Amino acid sequence: MNKQSIQKLGLFLTGLEQRITDNSSFFKKITMKLKSGTKNYEGTITLQDNKLLLQYNGRIDKLEISWLGDRVSKIALQYEAMNLIYEERGSTIFIDADDKNVKMKTKDTEIADTCKEHNETSQITNRDYYIKVGPADDVLKAIGILGENGKIKNDMIRKYNQIDHYIELVDDMLKSLCSNYENINVVDCGCGKSYLSFVLNYYIKDVLKKNCQFIGLDISNTVIDASQKIANQLDYRNMKFKVTDIRNYTANQDIHLAISLHACDTATDLAIALAVNNNAKAIVMVPCCQKEILHQYSFDMLQSITKHGVLKARLADILTDGIRLMILEALGYKVSIVEYVSPLETPKNLMIRAEKIGGINKNIIDEYKKLKQALGINPTLEKLILPYM
């Protein structure tokens, strides 16, 4: 190849050096296809421990990322033409170089517009899924929803619909975060096997085309090990998992989204407090059973109603989530609460959504204190977020 083409190729390769540095968690490999006369040769470049491994001409050389342009240019100089394919999660870059020209084009991984057909069509709704069978097969198989035959397992149809509906309910929030931040940091509080984190990871990176980093927190070694195993299987290197009590966790970087699914009783308050104390930009919590307020509150005017245990318990659930929303609103979050799944499936079906939009609202704090006194309650969440309240 002539020197003019080599110089232009070097400029493109310098761009790839920066891209690998910025997107190291998502980089897969570079494939080089070289032509000399009628003969064709190949080489590959992968990443290991932040070093490039160049496999070419029967050798494996370890390179600094910043050496990529120089080394590949020297190789290209020996051939008539080079086709280079750069692959990362969600995107592929093609560079074609010869004596006449050097061209580069980018192709995002295609996301199918429709799901593959299922035999269980009567049980799969006609909705336009966000997590589509086909493009999302790898992650759906890894979390046990999709069978090896490429179809949703019969006993996982409900979970598939729930997970997809979760993405639907947070889609606007995710797109807002993606438009405001270059890299989305997500913390999963009490992550368990992290199914939602894996799906969110896929959706943010592969569908919304935004870089993201995830950390899953749980007190159980068993579930953390299981989550790490799935991440390794998927080669999701932008995920980390930590065995810890979330009360002891302090983030070392900005949190853009904090999530929690079905954390029991005050564990949801612990997750909200982690988010608030680390100034999370957005919060999505799906609470589970909650008993604290049930054993605390009393309201004489409603005694004729709350003397019935089941009604007192239901009112306690409403008060618990209502107080959580009130406290978040007092701390400058725009809040909403919606049904996550049908109450026919589970009574624990509400999703709390919050987005940071301002500062402390003293009027709402005063209103909260009056309500707290009237009900005779002392919520854990307030204690966890002092001195804000």
C-alpha cells in the first residue's frame, strides 16, 4: 500500500485507539484481512488486562493500546489491501484500505422490529416488545427465559412479560438519562440474581446505544456468584458484583439510576436511602411486603375501619409507599407510582419512580412532620437520610 493510504489509515486507527480506551468494557475484537496478489492472510486483535493481543503471522504480541495505529500501519504497508473489522457490543466499524482509497463505515447491530413467532401465541401478547426475541436471545437465554429452541419457555411467559413491562415503564427515564449523561451508572440494591440489571444492561447499550456500568449489591455470596457467572457467560464486562450490606455502601462514582426489586419491608427504605445519600439522579423501586408502619400507626377517626385487620394492613401499605413518595418529593425528586404488574398476579405490584429535579422543599417536610405526628409513626427512611429531614 502506498504511503498516502497508510497515513489516512493511521488517522482512522488513532480514532480506534481512543474508542478502545473509552469503551474497553464493550470491545470485542479487531479482525484484519490482508491481500497480496492472489494470497489472503488474517490477523486478530483482542484485549486482555488492558493490553492488546495481536495474533498475526504465527505470533502473539502484547501491545499498548496506543501502539495500535503504528503496528497495524506497518503491517498494512506490506500488502496491497487491508480489510479491518472492529467489533464492540452494539456496533461494528469497517475499514477498507488499498492504494486508491481508505474508507470507513459504521454499522450498529440491528435490532429487529418484531419478535420471532412463538408456538405459544395465545399466551404471548400482541404488544410491541422492548426486549425482542431474536436480538435479545443471548440475555434471555442466560436468565432462563428463552429455551434453546429460540422460544419463550411456557413457565417463563409471565416473567418475560413482567420484565418487558418494567422496561416500558422506565423507558422515558432511561432516554432522559441517556440524553444528559455520556455514561449511565446503575446500582442494583439487593440485586439477587440481577435479572433486571442484565436486561437493563442490554437495553441501554444494545438498543439505546449508550455506554453504561452496573454494580450489583447483595448480602448473599450465593446470588452474587450466580450473577457473576451470568455476566461472564454474556461477556458483560461492564458489570461488577459486590457482597455487602447496602447500609455500608458508598459509591465512588456518580449514580445515575438506583434500582431495587421486591426488597422486603424496610430493605426498600435502605435502597432508597442509598440512592438519596449518594445523590442518585433517578430511582426505581418495586417494594415487597412492608410491616413497619402497620405496627406503628393509629388514627382515631378511622378506628371503626382499621379494627378490621386486613383493612388496617392494606392502609398501612398505602401509607408506607405514600410516605416514601412524600419524603422523596421533599428532597427534590419528581415522583410517581404506577402498577408494575396486575394485582391479580401479586398484591405487591407497585413501582416507585423518582427523578432528581431540584433541592429541598421545606413545605413538604413540614407537611410530612405533621402527618407523622398525627399517625404516631417513626419511619425508618427518615432516620436513614438524616440530616436531610
